[in-house]
Amino acid sequence: MSSTNTPDRQHTAPTDRGWASLALILSIIGFGASATLVMERLAIFADAGHRTSCDINAWLSCGTVMRTPQAELFGFPNPFIGIVAYAVVMAIAVGVLAGARFADWYWWLVWVGTLAGSVFTLWLWWQTTFEINTLCLYCMIVWIAQTILLAHTTARNARAGMFGDRFVRAGHSGAWAWLIAIGLLVVAFGIIAVRFATVIFA
């Protein structure tokens, strides 16, 4: 769909390609991690004793996490959501790289969807860290990709003036998006390091 943006918004098109390039890379990573988790889950369905490729030790085991109720919050394996969601992001990113322009309402949907995915990811982080007490390597890859994607999608929309004119200048500086994403990840993995300190540094 062609955008109905006013002329003063047209300057966002070149920098949208920067967002699209990064979003494509992140969505491919997220899709790959999600697809791997789905394949591992199907293997567990076929063989209850299957040892997954990331069953490394007692506290880093995808298989343990996959066998919990939290791994199927909506009645099916959570990674199926990742496969669909990241495929959508890939399609949008490829479209932008091919020259497509989308209306503001569409970018609002992209941002809201990305935010919802990040909230779900945060919930999964909490569950694995404080309830299941076991980490999943491929899940952590998704956490990283999703956090960076949210920060840069927010920056893209700020740059387009969708959060008000006061945020436009900040949106043009992608450095803050990286800073926020890295800061959030440092906090998340710092908490994990403290939570599992007794086994990690034993």
C-alpha cells in the first residue's frame, strides 16, 4: 500500500531502508531460532526422551523448558508464534527494501505487534529465570533479536514523527536505539547471571 504521507515525511524513506536491513537480519535470526525450537519440540513429541541440541547442562536446557506448561501458553508450542511473526517482519522488510512505502497506520500496527512480541518475550524471560529455573539457548537468541527490533522500530516511528515532533530528532540518531537495546539486554542477562551465579560460577 502506498503511503499518503505529506511531503515533509518523504525524507524518512532512505532511513527506512536502514531499518529494513536490520529488521531483515533480526527476523531471519529470530525465525531460525524459532524454527529450530519447533523442530526440537516435534522431536520430543515423537520421542519423549529426545535430547535437544541445546541440552547442555542442568541450568541450560531447551528440552527442560519445552516440557513445561509455559512453553505452550496458547495450547501449542510458543515458537510457532515466532515463526509466523518473524515471517511477517521479513516480508515487510523486503517490501521496504524493494521500494514500498506504507501508511502511518500500518507502521503503528508494526510497532504494536513488535511491542506485543516483546512483552511476551519478557514474560518468557521471567518464567525461565524465576519459575522454571532453567534457560533455553535458542530462546535467548530470540530475546536478543526481539529487543533490538523493538528499539529500532520505535526509533523508526519516532523519526517519522509518529510520537510527536519532539521525538523526530532523537529518531534520526539510531545510537540511542542501540543504547537502549543493549542496556535492556545487559540488565536482563545481568539478572540471569546473579540468579544462576551458584551454578554458572561453581
